[in-house]
Amino acid sequence: MQTKKYSSYAQIDNELEILKIEKEISYQKLVLSVQKTKESFTFLNVASNVTDAVKSTFFSSSGTILSLMIPIIIKWFTNKKRGN
């Protein structure tokens, strides 16, 4: 960072005012971010996210886990009916 040179106290005061306003803007952004984070952690949002994750895992178009489990379940039922 380069050192600034000021020729008057007015310039220093202006720079301090700018920095004060930038600090307040950053603080307000932080407060807004915390509020949005709190809102995203409501029970309904978390439940919705979990439900969506389960749906996409088990019932996606490729059906990765479900397509693997169906043959195993069918084989288990057929063996159970035969008494094995």
C-alpha cells in the first residue's frame, strides 16, 4: 500500500469521512448477509433441501441408487417366497 501525502487537514477529513462511510456500508452488508443466512436455516427450508436431496438421489432420471436397489429387492423377495 502506497503512503498518501496530504496538503491540508481538509483532505484528511474527507478521506476519513469516505473510510467511515465505506466501513458502514461493509457493516450493513454483513448484517444483511447474516439475516439471509438465518432465514435460510428455518425448519421448512432445511426440510425442503433434505427432501430435494433425497428425491434427486433416489428418484433422479438416472435413478442411481434406486436402479441398483430394485434388482436386489426383487431377488430378496423371490428367495423369501421360495423359503431360502
